[in-house]
Amino acid sequence: MIVKIDGDITRTYCQNLCLIFFPGAKFPENEVQTGEIPEASIALKEENGTFYSKVTLFDGKTTAIGEGEGEVNGIRTPDRAKKLAVGKAFQRAGEVLLGAAPPWGISTGVRPSKLADELISKGYTREETLEALKSDFLMRDDKAKLLTEVNKRQKYARSILGEDTCSLYISIPFCPTRCAYCSFVSYSTPRYLATLPDYLDKLCLDIAEKCRQINESGKKIKTVYIGGGTPTVLNEKQLDRLLSTVVDNIKGHNILEFTVEAGRPDTVTKEKFDIMTSYGVDRTSINPQILDDGVLEEIGRRHTVEDFYRAYEIAVKSGIRSINTDLIAGLPSATEESFCRTVDKIISLDPQNVTVHTYCVKRAASFTTEALTGGDKRGIYSFFGDVSAVCVDYAQKALGGAGYFPYYLYRQKNAQGNLENVGFCRDGYEGLYNIYIMEELQDIYAVGAGAVSKFISPNGGKIERIFEPKYTYEYINK
């Protein structure tokens, strides 16, 4: 896609706005204009403290024009006023071109809840915050309300933070099979699974070293999160060794939450949950994605619906405090009916957490590569969201009606319909680590292949990230 800019506005912001209306767009530096390539022309000027913008969008066939303005005032900075002017112009042109407005308006980025947090920290009431989200970011009313509710539910998690706290993340990047929608660094082939013993040796050494560094820093660990991949791909002996290493090295820390993901039901055994609870693990995740055997087979999950119910029952009987279930709205071949039935069945199980994800197009996922190689995008890039939009709306209303509260939220580039991923919980069962990592509220010390440590500036400055080697063989030999 070609982007032409006349005025003082960043190209990155304009490209992010383009992605709202042209999902999946690419921005090569030397694109040759042919008359068929989509194009966005942005003009911005300032007059007496107000910025005015005009945006022309061309989709290869049709041209649409929109205009917008943004006034600098005591609360709205010049940068915010510029973005508002350009964003309004984009939105108005996009509505003419597509006949609909995006649900999240002109907000971009992974963490829209930061917008609500920023406004509330400036003294806005929740009602004023709601109105500002709709007027400055053009959010739909239900999305703005969702953000304010998420912010409210995070109050306790924020209240227990201090400058001397952190969390520990441990990566197990192995899975029994690779899901067709997944682009995470995880390994499921026999060759890679054969590296698991050596990986565990290295990982245990690094856990001890990382905890030594944490102790020397004077910080106290609040949460421990073992994720993946699928941590329960470890056999019972390996899992016992890993958890023994963790517990030995976090002594003296006031751990409020200890999570081990068990996302794939086909890796769950009673013995593994007995080991987990014996070491103090109090939170887990067992993920059906959807309760439809046909869809599960197509997306590459090796488990069945029956396997999920078996694994869930094991988790419940183990006495673990909190169980999360992940669902994905809009999976290829899934119908509205099958997803909505899944939501109802999950609610009937009464888990403490339910996370509703929107199907997201990942360039490295097999669903995406197969569709693009075959010359048929199968609707994978969708402005409207279609099935996803109906499913997300149903899930949020059904969970709200069943007494669940939204407690964390994030968005991903190329999500169907520009929609969101939301974690819901029973009162008092917020996933603390999810809040801390997503809202970037504290330092995260990370161990293992593909893991990323984050160090947060106490004054709100730049976040420092330290990346571990991406591949297991690189990690083992580092």
C-alpha cells in the first residue's frame, strides 16, 4: 500500500490507521504505483491551535475523502490533537469507502486499556473517561465501556504493586502438535521434542541464576507463570524436576499466584496435577478453543471434546484454586452456532476464568500460508469480522450475564474485524500475571527460549527488553 504524507504526522501512525481499513496491508518502501494498488494520501495543517486534516483513500477501484480536526486544549496535547485530526479524517473516509466504522475507532496498538488508565490518572471520572474515549478515539460505546470496566477490575492488582516487586516467566516452547492458526515459537516435531531433556537441563540452571539476580536486586516476586507452548508436554518426572527447581529458588518470596499452563487437554494427567498442586501451583489453563470435534481436527488439535472434559475434571478434582479456559472466536470452518454453544457449555462448567480470543491472521501460520499460496485468502483478512464479530459479542454478553467480569484486554494486528482478546473472571479471581504483563506495570524476568524480559522505568520512560534466543538449540548452546 502506498502512503503519501503532507504534514507533521508520523508515518507509523498513518500506517497503523491504514491497517484498520485495509487489514493485511504491506508497506514496501519502493512500491510502484500502477493504479490498482491501494493508496492513502494524508494532509495535515495547523491554524490557531487547531489541526485540520484531509485524507483520501483509494482501494484500487474507489476513492473516498474524509476531513477531521483536533483542537489543542488544557488536556489534549498537540500530538494528541494531530492524531485526532488525522484519525477523524481516516475514519470518515473509511466509512464512505466501506460503509461501516471500526468498533475501536482510531485507537491503535496492543493495549487500548492504557488509554483509560491515562485519562483516569489525570483525574477524569469514569463517566468523563467514557466520553473521552468515544470523542477522542471514536470508539463504539460498548468498547469504551469495556475499557473502563477492565480498568476498574484491575484496581486490586495495581494496589499491591511496589517498586520492589516483579514477576517470573518460564518458557516451555514445546507442543504435541502445531495448531494451524499458530505462529508462536513452539516445537512439535520429533527432532525438536528430542531436545527437551537438554533444554530442561539448561532451563533449570538459568532459573537458579535468574532468581539469584532477582534476590540481589532486592525485588520480591509476586507471580510465577510457566507458559509455552504447552508446559504439560513434560512427563511427570520432568515436571517434578522443573517445579522443584522453581520452588527451591523462590523461597522467601511472597508468591501471590503460581500458574502452569496445561493448554492441551491431551497432555493432562492426574499425576501431573498432583505434582503441580503439591508444589503450590494455584492457577492453570485448559484450552478447548472450541467444543467442536470437526473444527478441532481442522485446526490441528490432537484432542477431542471428550478429552477436554476429561482434562477439566482432573483439574477440578485436583483442588487447584483457579482454572482458565481459552476460546477462539472466528476460527476458519467454525460457525456462529458451534461457537455460541461452546460459550454456553463452558459457562455451565463454571471455571474461574474464561479468555475469549479473536481469530488473528498470523503470517507464519499454516492457515495463512496455505490460503495465500493457493491464491484464496478465504476471507482471512476481514474489516468486518463477520462470524468473529457475532461470536465476540455473544460471548461478552453471555459471560457478563453469568456473573463474569472483564479484567484484562489486548488487541493484535490483523485480528478479524479489528476485534479484541478479553480475559473474564469470577470476582476475586483476576489473573495477576496477565494484568502485569499486558499493562506493563512491573518488571518481568523471563527464562527460556523465546522469552522476553521487560524492565519498566519507574518514571514511565522507555521499557528495556532483553530477548532470549528464539530457537531451543540456540538457547541450549548459548
